[in-house]
Amino acid sequence: MKAIELIAEAVSAGARRFKACEALEITLRTLQRWEKPGGLQDSRKGAVKEPVNKLSREERQEIIEVCNRPEYASLPASQIVPAMADKGEYVASESTFYRVLREEDQVNHRGRASAPKNVKKPAGCKATGPNQVWSWDITYLSTTIKGVFFYLYLIMDIYSRKIVGWEIHENESSAHAAVLFQKAHFSEGIAGEEIILHSDNGSPMKGASMLGMLQKLGVVPSFSRPSVSNDNPFSESLFRTMKYRPEYPAKPFDTVSKAREWVLRFARWYNHEHRHSALKFVTPNERHTGADKAVMASRKAVYKEAKARHPERWSRDARNWDLPGEVWLNPPGGKNTASGKVTTKAA
């Protein structure tokens, strides 16, 4: 090291060692440490050191050549290493294989299967009133014939949770879906108004008949990611509510007419009698028509009067009966919420 040589020359010329060190702006202790065997290595914490087990350039090249052999070209490193071991060969561990391949940009999907894709979450939809965002899906209804099902097509409003349309058919069809949506659109009287319809990626949802109908009515379609049920939680939760009702038939349906009769009773109960937990226990129809405001005002009056009679029994303010002003479906960077509050039960 040049500094050690300069100090040695100065000392041989008659200078004091500590003075020579001061001239180079180092301490005598630092010089003594440098003069020890191995003292010139950087021993500071976090210092960049050359790993003793680092692969040489030749070893790295061997790994790359092995992976590109015809017999290994379509195999991952997790299979290449054991295959080589069976032949009595060892080059490096699997993790080393992967590390070298990543550094050489050779970690690619191998084989004939399509590489996995990162599909973006669908854009969030916000509803601040009824008939702004609808969600729809299809669920199976078991029949007495094994392997044969009836198909319940159901559309709901995410703001009010009201079932705005449903039909049961013996098969899945984009044409059936288009007719159902046209009926629901007409019955709600929303011609000319902007509305978003969210669904999953099934063929009835993305078929030509359904998409053509949406375009005709000026409806904006929204779709879940493939095989991700959480992107359509309102419909999924409604189906769960339906099938876990005590009145849900214990035995499969004999005919499609019986299935329609049962779902008709359920839809009437759900819309007009079911006090929805996510709606502060008003019915979907009350929320949909705006009658919920009078219901909530009445509840507030009841609680205010009860607190006035016995204020000593109330350690906090009366129960909050204000309904959320907005409902989100797939909000950006969060869970499905209602006015900022995470709803654990959508139906």
C-alpha cells in the first residue's frame, strides 16, 4: 500500500512515525492495523467482500450450457439438478442454477403450457344511489337427475342489494342473459341513464348476444379477473344467503317450474322482508325506493326518547342509524366497502 511505503521512507529519513501518520491524516493505530497480516482487508460492517464460494466465470458458463442442452431445454432447474445427479454429475445447487439463470435473463416459462399472466384487478365501481351499478351471475340448482342442473340467472343492485331481475333456464346461454337484462332494464325504468353491469368471465357474460344488448342499451360492462370470485362478491354472497336459508329445499328440484316457484318466494322475501345487515337492517326495497330515510329517522327518534327517559343507562351516544352514502365494488387498493367501512357480509 502506498501510504505504508511513504511512512516507511519518512521514518528511515529520521521522521517520527506518528508525525508521518498525521501528515497523511491517519492515526498510528490505523497504521499498525494495516501492517498486520491481512490488515489491509476492509473489516467494516456492511463492507462489500468477495464471497469465498463465489462461482468462477467458467462455472457460471457451465451452468448455462447445461440448461441449454437439448435434453434439459424444456425442464426447470428443480428437475435438471436431480437428473444430473442420477448420471453421477453435480455442477451446483438448484438455488444457484436459478440465481445464475435470473442474472442471465434465462428464467423463462418452459414447456407447452401458457405462461401465467398477471391480470390487473378490474376498475373500481362506485354507487351513490340505486340503478348505477348492477352485479349479476349464474348459479347451479341441483335436480333429481345426477349431472343435470337448472341455471339461475340473477341481477342485483349493489347499492340497495335489491334483486332487480332473475330467471331460471335449463342451460347457460348469452341469449337468455340478454333477454333477462333487457327485462330488468325496462322494469326499473332507467332508459337513457348510465349504468355499469359487473359479472365474471363466463361465456354467457361475454357472449355476442349479451354484449350486443349492453351496447344497444348504452350499458358499460365490467368483468372480474378469470377464476377470481372475490371480484364479484355481492352476487356470490347473495347466492350463499339463498342456499343457506332454512327454507331452501333439502332435496333437489324435480322440475324447472318448482325451482322458479321457490326462487320467486325467496326474491319476494329478500327484497321486501329481509332486513339486510349491510344496510343497517332495512330491506333492499326500502333502500332502493328511498323509504329507508323515513325508517332511519323513526329509529333515531325512538332511541333519542329512550335515552331521555334513562340517560344514566347510556354510557355513549345513541346507536348510529346513518346509512352509508356510497358502496364500492372492487375499490382501488382496498376491499369492497360501504362508505369506507369494510363490509364482511355483502348479503
